[in-house]
Amino acid sequence: MALLVIGVLLTVASLGSLAVLGFPDTGPEFAALAAGAALGVLAILVGAAGLGRGIAAGAPQVGETTAALPTGVSGQLDPALSRWKWLVKWFLAIPHLVVLALLWVAFPVVTLAAGLVILFTGKYPASWFQFSVGVLRWNWRVSFYAYGVLGTDAYPPFTLARGNYPAAFDVAYPERLSHWQVLVKSWLFALPHLLVVAAMTGGAWSNDSWSDEARGISLTGALVLIAALVLLFTGVYRQGLFNLLVGLNRWALRTAAYTALMTDAYPPFRLDQDAGEPVPGEKPRA
């Protein structure tokens, strides 16, 4: 993690300085800052690979999530939620905000580097894959705890690895990926899903989900607010509302995994409104 943090800070500082200087074409300042940015990116990739290897022992294998989809998103509602704790979760989540801010700087760097590897080899480097899945997993846990769902009072763990937390996320590691799809699926093939996710959830599933109200409340933000107010006055989190929120976040996370090049399986246009993934053979709830 230390190398990843150093890489993120060095990259941000170097690119920020280049932006301030107006990206000069020549001169020692440009060369030094460009070298700093390159070293920062290298440190991010090496740090991400190290973190990915650290959780590789528990990596999901093909078919371990569901028979139909390579992604698995679940969330179990806490039956004893506090009436008032959601009022301060924005403060309690600050340590995770800091870590996620660093991880979300590294995430696109790793994705772009993985895309180049996939283009020529058809393989997503396993250590980078585990890192990227871990970032989305960490993000989902914090969103589930805070203002993406408010589904539990259990504090999220500071780890990229899987565990026993009520919110879980996995992507089965692909043995092969399409060489050419990597060029178009993140922006062209995924566009219909990106539009749907933007309309339904806005940024509620991303790392800044706790600030939805400040940016104009989304559908997800409005539903979470309703659930929170009902919880405050009745002490009950309505199960139907919870299932809907998990379904909205599941759609967003499936889309995120696809656009981040983790799978070639196209996400279904379906809102699976359950705490767990649909059981193979059963008709999913749309």
C-alpha cells in the first residue's frame, strides 16, 4: 500500500505541476515533471500488483459467483439498524473516503495498463485484476454502510480482500478476453448501460456517494433518504426498499466491472431486486 500511495502522490503532484506550468514543450522543468509522472505511474502499477498478489490466494475462480454472470453482488440487511446512526455516517466514513480517493486515482491507471496488455495478449494480469476487483469491493462496502444503501451499522474493513462483511462483491477471473473488444466496450458497447446507471443512480455507487445531495439528488439518493427517514421514525428499514436499492447498485457494479475491462460478458438489462444474486434456474426479479 505504501508504494501505491507514493505513486499516486507523485503522479498527482507531477501532473498538477505540469498543468500549472501549461505543459511546456521543452526545458528541464518539463523533463523532470514528466519523469516524475512516469515514475509515479510505475509505482502505482507495481504497488497495485503487490496488493493484488496479497489477496490472490482467495481469488474467485470462473463459475464461483453465479452460473450465468461473472459478477456477484450481494448485501444482507442488518435486522438491528440504529435509528440515528445514519445521521453521522458521513463523519464515520471519512477514513474510508481518504483511502478510496487514493485507490480511485490508481484504478484508471491500472485499467488502462491492463487494457494494453489485453489488447496484445488477451489476458488481464491476475494481480492487477485482483486489485481492481478489490477497489470496487471496498467501494461497495462503504456505499452499503453509508449513503448508497445504509444497509448495515457494521463498520467496513480496511481491506481489498474478501471477508464476512454483509456486503460482498466478486468477479470471476477470465481465462481469456477479446483482443479487440477492449478498444470499444468501455465507451461504445457500455453506453446504454452508462446512460441507465446515470439516470437511476447518478454517482450513488461511486466513491463520492455520500455527497449526492450536494450535487442534486439522484433516484438512489432519494430512495436512501426515504429509507433513512422511515428508519428514524419507525425503527424499521423497509425490505422492499432495501431490495430495490441493492438492485440499483448491482446494476451499477455490473456495468463498472464491464467498463473496467474485467469481463466480456455483457451486463443484462435487468434490475435484480434481491439481497443476493439470482439463483441459476430461477426466474430473476426484474
